[in-house]
Amino acid sequence: MNDNLQATGSDAAHRSTDRLIRIFGRFVGTGYAAYLLLLVPDIARSSVTVPGWWTPAAVIVVFGTGLAFGAFTFHPSIRVSQVAGSIAALAFPVMALLWWVAWDGTTFDRNGMFLSAFPGLASLAAATVWRPIPAFVHTAVSVVIVQLINQAVREPFPRSNIIAEIFFGLMFCTVFVAATLAALRTGRILDATISATHGDAARAAAANAREVERERFDALIHDEVMSSLLAVARQGRT
């Protein structure tokens, strides 16, 4: 009985957290699909500011990894989903940094770069599979990079205050990142509570089983052994 309870507790461990990771992963994957469809005109427009290789690479790497994250949540192993989420989270700032390498510094776009439309979505992927501090760092880095790109690519045109843009982006994205982290923390607390409850139940069952066995053994000694010894003693034997 003790072994069965321990097995049940082991199977239940992390079940709520894993379910939340899969749900958020599918939400992020759906978000990437929606943004890809919505940003097709902006992607085509932004492609003129950089060499031909960067835009297809950015679309494949950024959107491909985001869609893969959502798809891999259907894999039986949660570890696969976590790896896919980490790759999707890292792909965004990496491709944003490569924009600076690709940009020739002379072609401008008053509407900005298309990656600036969804830095928070990549940060949601990070929040789903990472701890809070790395997730918030990812949010800050991603927002700062894309806002600096927008500031640079709008150079000849009237520009907004870069500090205000960065803080607005951070506040907007942080709300969703914090909500995701809070939900996952709740899942971890629930899993820990379930594991502790199963552990307590297993220990109580083990103690009860020991008590029952002790009572049976005592009854056996009292009813069988003691009666036999008493019968032998009546015969005058030691």
C-alpha cells in the first residue's frame, strides 16, 4: 500500500506545472501564427532596409521557433517543450541583434522594424520555461534592442522619445510576463502541496500498517505461543 501511494505521488508531481507549460506554449505558438499573418505587409516593407538574407532568416528563425514551441507542447515529454520554448525565447533577441549587422545604415523606414511589434510574445515564451529573473532580463533586453532599432531606422523622420518608448514597452510586456510567472508559480505550489499530501498519506498508511502487523503479532503470541507454553508448563516440563 505504501509503494502504491508513493507511485501515485510521483506520478502527480509537477502535473499542474506541466499542464500550464503546455497551455502557455500553445498560446504563444498561436500568437506567433497570428502575428505572422498580420505582419506580412510590414515584413515586406522592412525587407528593403537590410540585405536580402536577413528578412527570410528572421521570419524562419523567429516565427519558426515560436510555432515549433506550440507544436512541441503536444510531445509526451515536457522537457522537449521546455527546450523548444528556450530556443524560441533566444531566437528573438539573437535575430534582432543580427539586424544591426545586416543594416547598411543608409536605408530608413519611418514605420520601424516589424520585430518591434511583438517582443513581449518572445518574453512569454521565456517566462513559460525560465525562472523569473532570466525572464524579466529577456524582456528588458528584447524591448531595448527593438526600440533602439526603431529609433535608428527612423533617423530622418520625426521620432518619439526613446526613453518613453522603452518604458512603455517594458510596462506593457511586463504585465503579461508577470501574469505568466505567477500562474506557473501557483502550479508549482499546487504540485508541491499534492506531493506533500501524498507523502503524508504514505507515511500514515505505513504507520497504520505497522500497527496492524504489531497487533496481529501480539495476538499470535498471546493466543498461540502463550497457550502452548502454559500447556507444557502444566506437564511439569521446563
